Amino acid sequence: MEDDTTGSFNTGVGQDALLNNTTGSGNVGIGWNALSGTVTSNDNIGIGYATGVTLTSGDFNIFIGRGAGANLSQVATATNSIAIG
């Protein structure tokens, strides 16, 4: 969350959790690299190692388990999705 400029109500626990978030709000990233690719995403949950790392601008998603939602091009803008790894 070191790049956060106007985002609010975000919680990042773990190395590089929500690393690139700048304006996204209401996100929860728990685990190494969890939701690290989010930039403008809102209201997402990533729990586990490298969850949702390719999500950049999608909203209202849930990623649970190691690598859930990782390395999938369609995840970048996913909305209202659930991925379990």
C-alpha cells in the first residue's frame, strides 16, 4: 500500500499486499503479494499467497487460497467473481 494516494479503507497484511494500490478503496489483502496488482480496484478480498495478483481495476471480487485468480488475463478487470485456489 505504499503507492496509495487517495484510496481509503484498505487493509493489507503481508509482504507486498496491495502493493500497487493507488486509488482503490475497501480492499482486503492478506498474505504475501495478495492483491498486489490492484491499482483502482474497489471492494475486493484476497486471502492467501499471491491471490488476485493480476487484478488491476475489477471490483467486488473474492480470491481465497494460494494463487487463486493469479496469472489469468481475464482477471485484470473481473467484477463480481469468486476464485478458490
